[in-house]
Amino acid sequence: MKIPARLSFLLFYFLFFASSLLSQKDFSDIDQLLEAKKDVLGKDFIAMVWWQRDASNPEMDTLIYKKQTNQQFKTTVQAPIASASKWLTAALVMTFVDEGKLSLDDPVVKYVPEFGKYFKNYITVRHCLSQTTGIESEPIKILKLLERKKFATLEEEVNSFAAKKISDNPGEEFYYGNIGLNIVGRVLEVVGKRRFDQLMTQRLGRKLAMRRTTFSNIAVAPSILPAGPNHLLTIT
């Protein structure tokens, strides 16, 4: 997993100060750090520190620090959840696996023939979910997380992945990004015979009563949604 040096240092710095200041509950140094790094974190950043009193009783956990850069940002506000959408995509995959309509060891080429044209017959659904496809991905830039290339459909985007260079054998190296989850999202479209956002609403959203959760976004085509940063707009 590759993380930008500035961001990884900032996260380490935050955790270091949080642990060292926990006993005295003086978070002024963290306040100064987060204020100084607002340009890196973004305008809607929230940082929290919880104190776990009893591991066997989560209800005993106490919120001892919270820093919020935008006071208008509340639990009722719809907002992109970025790569957390990957978790829901994985859950959606498993609904098909549970029904026997898909296997984690199915080759992607079985559903997306474009991969066969570029000799990528060995990449499986499991590789996609575990971020081990071996397909070369672009470096992650924290300030560019909400930007993406313009594709008319998820099919078009995933077909473009098929032509990308292989940097490692599938299953050997972990590279964090959107490629694997978007590939498996297209696989679900083929198996489920519906757009990805429709499958998500039908199989997870309605059943979990997530009424204000949507994969729609006016900035991109509604089917380009499984893993990318600007797709899922809320969880309530």
C-alpha cells in the first residue's frame, strides 16, 4: 500500500500525540497540527479520539477529543464517503456469492472478455477484492481524491483497465486503489443484469433501510460507482 509521504507523516504525528496526551487530556498540540495542515486534510475534516475503558463493553467508550473544520457538517448532511464505499461493494459481491451466482475464484475474463484481449485471464474476483490484481495504478494524491477521469459507463472504465500494464503477478503484491473494486463492480453488472447503483439499492440499501444513501452523483455517470472516491453520497 502506497500512501503519500506528507499524509503518512501527518497520520503518524497525530497518533503519536494522541497517545502521549491521552492521560493528561491536553490536545492543544493536536489542535495546532490539524490547523496547520488544513490544506492537506480538506475543508470537511473531522478528527476524533475515543478512550476505550473496557474492551468487552463498547458502551463504556468515551469521546475525549473532537476537531471539526466545518461546523455545518453534521450527521444529517449527505457527503461523499470516499473509499469507504469499497466496504459496501464487497458486501454486495458476497450477496451474489451466497446465492451461488458468483465465485470469488471466478476469472474476471469470464464476465469481461476485454481482459482476454490483453492476456489477463488469470485475474480473479478474489484478486479484485483484495487489491492484488497486479494492474499498475496511478499514485494516490490526497488533494485529488474527489477527481476522476470521465467515462460514460463503468463498462468503459473497466475496459480501459484491461489495457493497463501488469506490474506484479496477481495475488503477490497489494496496491491500494480503485481498479480492483471497479472491475468487480462491472462483474456484478454483468451477473446481475443491472447497473451497479441499482444493484446496490436493491440488494443492500432497501434491505438495510439506508434511505438517504445513494450512489448517484450528478458529476459522473450513475453506473461508475463501486470504489471511487466521489460515488457514495451518505450513510444514515
